[in-house]
Amino acid sequence: FTCLFLDTDRALVLLEEYCKKLRKPEEQQLKKAIRKVMGIFKSSLFQALLGSFTEKATRHGTISHPSLPAAVAYDVLGCPKD
């Protein structure tokens, strides 16, 4: 349960570091998308959904070590998941 919140914090740190490197004009759309993901991770709605998801998954024994923040980032940025 706690590991997913730590994954979110780690994802935010990594996204922020990556964002700082995006300075070229052609990278600004990517930077905007990353900032959108960061806003989602920081939102109270996302945190509530994350808490609900991990609580249910833990209760049902279906949680192994998913990285929900990474999955959201892939979906928002349109990146392949492999």
C-alpha cells in the first residue's frame, strides 16, 4: 500500500528532473504533457483513487508491485508500455 505512494513521489521527482532538461522549442509540447501528468499525481483525486485501488487490491491479494503512477504516465504521454 505504501509502496505505491512512494512510487508516486519518485515518479514526480523523476518527471521534474526530466522537465528541467526540456528547453528546446520542439520539446515544449512534451514538457506540457509531463507537467499535466505531474498535476494529476499531485491531485487529491488521484491520491484518493490510488488509496482506494491499493486498499482493494491488497484486500483481494491481487497487488504484487504495480506501478500505477508509471501506468498513468504512459497513458497520458501515449508511450508504449514495454
